[in-house]
Amino acid sequence: MGRLYLEVVTPQGVLVSQEVDSVVAPGTEGEFGVLPDHVLFLSGIVPGELRYMSGSVKGSMVVTTGFAEVSNDKVSVLVDAAEKTSEIDKERAQQAMERARRRLAKERESEDVDFARAQLALERAIARVRAVDKTA
């Protein structure tokens, strides 16, 4: 079986750049998996866990919004932010989740709350907590 080349890029730089056997990512139409010889594929990326396998080694990270392109055995993921699951502070992620929930609980008419931003913060915090819980 062939290999894939995975590259995860954020505005801060390249987070992952390596050969892998498979990739599973959170797409706008649902989670999708990629194996070698996959057809050309484009997808939006939503906050969630991106997983990959390289031999018997599993890798995992939480990504925010962005795009993924699969072409010629290369998976390019461009996202606003990403962090490896092993580097996530679960307590901080839970606190961020509670802050976002409180912001969203305020009345919709309140002009001091950016609901779209709060919703995205909540989705990211939930993804971070879930990813850490899976590895614990």
C-alpha cells in the first residue's frame, strides 16, 4: 500500500509535514477519511479532531476552520489554528468552553456579544475537550 503526504498549515506556520498511511478530518459535510490513491477532493474544515496514522503511530490534533485538498497522494490542510492533542491543557479548554457558553446564554439583542465568534470559540473548546478525553 502506498503512502500519503500530510501537511497541516496555520498562519503561524507548518504544524505537520510528514508521510502517513491515513488521515481522518472534520469536514463541513461530516468527517472524511483519506487513504493512498484517493480521488481529487476539496472540503471545508470545521472545528474538530484531525487524526492520522503512520505505521503503528497515531497522531491527533484539534483544528479550527479552514480547507483541505487531497490531490496526488497529498493531503493539504489549511486552517486558522491547530494544536496537537498532547499539548492541550484540558482544564483551560473546559474553562474556555464555559466562558463561551456564558456568552452565548446572554440575550441575543445584546450588542456587546459577538455570537458568531462565541459560537466558534465554543465549538473549538468542545473539540479540544473531546480530543483530550479520547487520549486519556
